[in-house]
Amino acid sequence: MIAKEFLDMLGQKSVIREIFAYGSERAKEIGYENVFDYSLGNPSVPAPKEFADKIIELLTNEDPMTIHGYSPSLGIPSVRQAVADSLNRRFQMNYTMEHIFMTSAAASAIAHALRCVTVPGDEVITFAPYFSEYVPYITKTGAKLKVVPADTESFQINFEAFDEIMNEKVMAIVINTPNNPSGSVYSEETLKKLAAYLEEKEQQYSHPIYIISDEPYREIVFNGDKAPYVAKYYKNTLTCYSFSKSVSLPGERIGYIAVGPECEGAEVLADMCGQISRGIGHNCPSSLIQLALPSILDKTSDLSVYETNKNILYKALTDMGFECVEPGGTFYMFPRALEPDAKAFCNKALKYDLLLVPGDGFECAGHFRMAYCIPTEKVERSLTAFEKLVKEYK
Amino acid sequence: MIAKEFLDMLGQKSVIREIFAYGSERAKEIGYENVFDYSLGNPSVPAPKEFADKIIELLTNEDPMTIHGYSPSLGIPSVRQAVADSLNRRFQMNYTMEHIFMTSAAASAIAHALRCVTVPGDEVITFAPYFSEYVPYITKTGAKLKVVPADTESFQINFEAFDEIMNEKVMAIVINTPNNPSGSVYSEETLKKLAAYLEEKEQQYSHPIYIISDEPYREIVFNGDKAPYVAKYYKNTLTCYSFSKSVSLPGERIGYIAVGPECEGAEVLADMCGQISRGIGHNCPSSLIQLALPSILDKTSDLSVYETNKNILYKALTDMGFECVEPGGTFYMFPRALEPDAKAFCNKALKYDLLLVPGDGFECAGHFRMAYCIPTEKVERSLTAFEKLVKEYK
């Protein structure tokens, strides 16, 4: 019979989608250019040109049987090797091809990583504020999700609260740095403290605790900084990457898991992902997309617009009196709403055609998310709308 | 901790993969042209040229933000509509866009379809001989797989044996016509009998019993015939399609579920697939590949080589004394081995560099599978090797 579990999910509408749908309707009335849509985390700059060039070259010069042929279930070997080489070059790691499993972007990477290191009944911890899709990603494996409340002063880790919920059933923690929705980048200090804490708990519980590190925003970091590479700080790390954000290929559904070379089970975890795929129906990303990937492994889109927008918004909003942790990367910021009920605040914002997302869905009430992956001129024009909104609270 | 369930799967080697690996090693010794590799069901003819042309056109003329942008989780609307239109045109159906869910080929289609209409503990029936991946596809949902023994006279359905294992816990049956490994096409008579039988059982048990119809070989049918379209015969049909075989795009991982328009739950099942994806980590096939798909929806590769090879092999092997049900389609045939132990038979075949797959893995002992998607000249040269093999049994 029709599976009630999934039927019931149809009733639960996504707040972000609803806001986006409202914006689309409103655009029909007043023109899209007059709707200040900060709702969706959709890259606003094109993919590096080399990607399309490479695809055209492959289609023009190579045998279609090879280009469109079956990929081995772990990914095309030359592509896995190229991914390992790129990570080693950029982060001084020691990955080999055997540590890399090609995935259909981050959702698939996380789905496989979780199933590698947890079984139903285990607990998995993540840290607020977090991407709301972690709930189905984690709970649908049969694992139990526990959430550490946000450290709203810095959006680093609230270690005290973390320690309160940590227990021996916890087999994995999911982190996301640079972070959606806060834009915060975990500092080297945070990662060192996290690693030391987890290593102590591994000793105490006599089992590994894996970090599943969701890193789609790894290359979108401001001030010329680099995000500390999580797997360098903690050996039991499964790095989950997506090419959706930094090279603007969200529709191509491509990413990977990089299994820490010193990880417990390093020699089997990628292979196990191939077995997990058989049960959940993935079988690799598109072969054509895989084969084109090496052309852009060390590249990004021109990401400068995100930093420009952040600078404009951070200055303007804090000048207007908003409290906000300055984002270190991504294309999000997560200011405190001007009233305790962020949903009410975001509703008021709609009056000025500002589409903002309440923080409740990220399990961090009282804040709102802005996805500023929109044209800079629109960001600038939106400031007047913010001023009007602020006036309501004075 | 590392999930033992998947770790243990690593030890279970695929017989087909082992034979293929043996062949690759042997090719190094005697040259690839001298290894008669009938082991893998990999298309041997290129995709229709229109596909590459369309991709190049998209990359050259369209906005990269659109081409590589997020697809809605059910698939790109224009592509879903094109799939529905093509099915309606070719099979006189009444699909709308709402019945179509785009998938990462058949594996993903089956993974979603099963989760739509079964819950852990339910039973799912399939019919021997069957594609061995049905075991993980079905059992990893938590459902219990039951197998109806083969009707080796015709490779249609053994209804007597089917009736013996049918019971009220059965929520879905998985069929595969044209069939891997037998090449048989279910006749109109078989499908009518199956539909009548299931309708009676639905009445008796007061719940729907869905046909999950795995149809990657639908267009590979011989003698100018057409495979009867399963969903025309039974309303509760979830048609699972893959573009891997008929248009030779196995690496692109693209297919769909078409939910029968009169199906119980027709209005929610595709939507439910979008929810199921969130838990198992799919999010659509590649946007570029989706957008290029309409260019080839009513086309196939030049499939004539498969029929040519079938004709040569069927005549030669039956002349040599093999018993074989003549394939009506696909690029497989499934003759009876010359000794009861098909594994022993296939091992003897290796002496003559014939790579054949024992039927045991398809739960039909005593037979062997030949995937004749190889060049015709190689098929012809292989006949001498078969003659030598037959001589051993005289």
C-alpha cells in the first residue's frame, strides 16, 4: 500500500519554497526586478567556461561509447584520481583514488557517509543553525538526530551544550563549515578543540566517532582567507563535497566523499559506498559530467560578487541596528530579527518585497537568513526597503 | 561504527564481474579480439547523434545558469512533459507531467517505486530468471523478496508456482519484459492473465498490488514487433524506464518512473518520490542530460546489430544441439547448459575463450546467459569455439 511515511511528508510544506512561490507571484504584479528575493541559495554566477568547453571537446572528439558508457560504481578511475590529486595539492593531504567515491552532489555524499558509519538506532549530532534537509538525510537512515543549540555570539560550536548531549550512542557528527545559514567559518581553534574533544570521547566509548563534514561552500571564503580543511584536524573525517556552489553546477548533481586516509576503515569505506548505492538506487553521477570535471577541479566561478554583496549588506544592516555575526564565507548571512518572533518579522518584511527566511527552520529562532546570491545593484536597491522595515520597529 | 551489513557485502563477489575481470586478463595474453566476451550487458552501438548535437547546442546558445541550475526535485517540468507526451504518442496513454518522476536510470526508478508502495516487512515477488541486482534493490528497502521459479519452456510466467507463494503480504511484484537474462518478451496473453490474476487478488486482499515494471529493453524487440506496454494492461503499474539500453546512455544515469494515470494514488505517487529522494540522497539526474533528452525521446540507437547477432547465434547454437527459447528482444539469450551444473559448463567454456555467465545468479540453474552486444564478426568467429566446446560433451 502507499507508504504513509512519505505521503504524510507531502503535507509539510517547505517554508523556503513557500516564500519563493510568494515572490514569484508578487513578481508578476510588480516586476521581478522589484522583488528583493533573498530566499534561495542558488548561485548567481556562471560556471567556469572551461567546463562547457571540455564537454564540447569530449562530445566532438571522443568515442560516444566511452563518454556515455557505464562508470564503475565508485566513479570513473581517472576522475577519482584527479579529485584526490587536487585535494592533495590544495590541502597537503595524502588521498589516493581509493579514498574517493563520486556522488550525486552533497545529498548523495551525506546519504552514503551516514550509512557507512551508523546503523539504525545510533545517534548523530549536528549543530544549530543547520541546513534543514539534515533532518530527512539523517533520520531516514534510521539514526536519531540530536541538535546542539547555536552559539549565537559567534556561530562557532557551543561545546558546553555539545557535551551535555554527547553519549556513547553517538557514532557521527555532521558539521557544515562554511555554514549555511550563518556564513560562519569554523576557526582553526574551533576545529582543534572539536578534534581533541572527539578523540577523548572515542577513547572513553571505545569506538570511533566520525565527522561527516559537509563542505559545499569550502571555496567561498572572504578576505582572501581559506577555510581550514576539516580532515587535516581529525582523522576520522568523511569529507562530503558538492560542485553545486563554488563552480555553480547545482543541477549537474556532482560531488564526492573523500575518506580520510588515516580514518578507521579508510581501506573499505569508499568500497562500502558502492554497496550502499545498490540498496538506495544511486549509481554514480553522469559519466559525461564526471569526465568534464577535471577541467575545473582547481577552479571556481568568479565568486567576488558574494563578497561585494556581503560587505554592502553587513555594513548597511549593522548601521541600521541589526545584530549580525559577520559571515566569513558562503552567500548567506543570519542576522537577529528585530522582534523575538522571526516568522512575524519576515512576514512584515514582505510588505517591502523583501523575501527573508525565518531562522526557525534552521533550529535557531529569532534570526533570519538572507541568501545574497543576487545582483549587487539589487542588493543596493533593497537597502531602502530595509530602512522602511526598520522604521516599523522604532 | 562501520556498518557491518555493507562491509560484509564486500566479500560477496559478483560472478559477472569476475568473469569480466578474467576476460580482461586473458585479453592481455591473446589480444582482446580473441576473447569472446559475452559477459556484460553493455550497449555496443552509439547513442543517436542528436543527443550530442543537442548538448552542444545548449552549451553554445543557452544561459549556463539555466542549463546547470537546480532542477526541481521531480525533474525539469518541460522534460517531464516531453516524456509524458512521448509515452502518450507511442502507447496511447494519458500521462500528464504530474505522473512522471525523473530518475537516475532504472536503479533509482526501482528504488523510489518500491519505497512508494511497500513498507519494511511487506513482501515483493519477482519471477526467475531475474536480474540479480533485484536482490539488493528489494531487500534493502526492508521488504522481503520472494521468487517465482522460472517457466523454462517459454520464460513467460509460471502462474501455478506464482499462486503458491502469493499471499496478502505481497504489495508489489517486479517484472522485467523484455527480460534480462532470457530475452523473452511477455506476450499480450501473459499480461492479460497476469492483470486478471492480480485484480482478483486485490479484491481478495482488499489492497492494491502494484506492478513495478522494469522496462529498459522496451524498444529492443525483434521481427519488427513491439513489446506490449505493461501499463495498458494493468492500472496499478509503475513503469520504470532507463535510457541506458535503447539509446546507449548507460553512464548518463537517466530514466523515469511513469505512474499509471488510473493507478491507486496516481495523484500523489510522483510527489512522494520527491520526498523519498530526500531520505536516500538522490536529487534528480543531471540538468544538462535532462534538457538534452527530448531530442531523442522517440528515437533509438541503430539496434539492428542485436537482432543480427541473435539470429546468427540462435540458429548456430540450436543447430549444435543447444536448447534455447528464442529471444524476442534485448541483447541476451539464455540457453540450457550442456550439463546440469552451469557453473562447470561456463568454466569449460573459458578454455575456448568463451565468457558465458552461469544462470545460477539469475536464480535459474542449468542455463547460461550470453550478452551478444558485441560486433557481429566476433559473434561469427566465436562459433568455432562453441563447436569445440560442444565436442567435449559428445
